[in-house]
Amino acid sequence: MRILFALLALLALSACGLSPMYAGGTSSGAAQGIAAVDIPAIQGRGGWLVKNALDARLGVAGQVTPQYRLDVRLDDSLEALGVLNDDTISRERRILRARYQLVELATGSVLLDATAGSDAGIDVVSSEYATIAAEQKALENLALEVADRMATQIAVTLRSRAAAGQ
């Protein structure tokens, strides 16, 4: 009975239409499209962190002639959240937002125009060094998270484009 149930479950799962993003490995259309994305320099320390994270995530198939360009504009802000009675700040919020466009180099058409963002809370302590270190670590973590979101959306866009045969 268990074997029959397992077989039925496998049949139902295969009928749902889901397929792995990178089916076919580095030779798949999605992986080749992702590897063909050129990422120009992004301004600021946050831009450098996001670019490095994107390079690590999008270079899955090695070096390929660029077919796409990813234009990214970052907005990095730090705002006070908690203010004590003596007007000192006790908590900050770091926000990193990215507006990005995936442009096809051959035609100049914009394939994807989207935003990604994240934020983090930071405790402000009496040690200025510890607060600055926390702010920098928050930026590093936010850059990784934003790059992950961007890479996922780019992969989905290029995969659907490859599936459509364009």
C-alpha cells in the first residue's frame, strides 16, 4: 500500500508543472543567460558589495559574451528610530533599496524593471566603534540579501525568456 501511495505521489508531483531552475546544469538556457549578464560598477560601498554578490551569483556558467546589462541604482539610508529623553539615539534602521533594469544589449530593450530592498535594525551603544561596526555589518548583510532577490528575479526572467524561445 505504501509503495502504491508513493507512486501516486510521484505522478502527482510530476504533473504540477514545476521544474528545476537550472535543469541541464551550466549548459541550460537559464544558466547561459544568467552568465551573459554584464554588471557595470555601482556607486558607493554598498554598490561594491552588491556588485560582488551579484557577480558571485550570476557567474554560474563561467565567462560568456555579454548579452545583457544590469543597470543598478542603490539608495542606502540610515535613520534614527529610538530617541531617549536626553535626545540620544538608541536604535537605528539601515535601509538598502535597489532599482534595477535588465537591458538586452542587441536591441536596447528593457527586459526587467524592478526594485529590491531590505532593512535592518541596529542598536546604538556607548561604544562608537561597536556602533560603526554594526552599521557596516548591517550593510554587508543587506547587500547580500538584496543581491539574492535581484539574482532570483533575473534568473526567473531569463528562464521564462529561454522557455519562450526568444
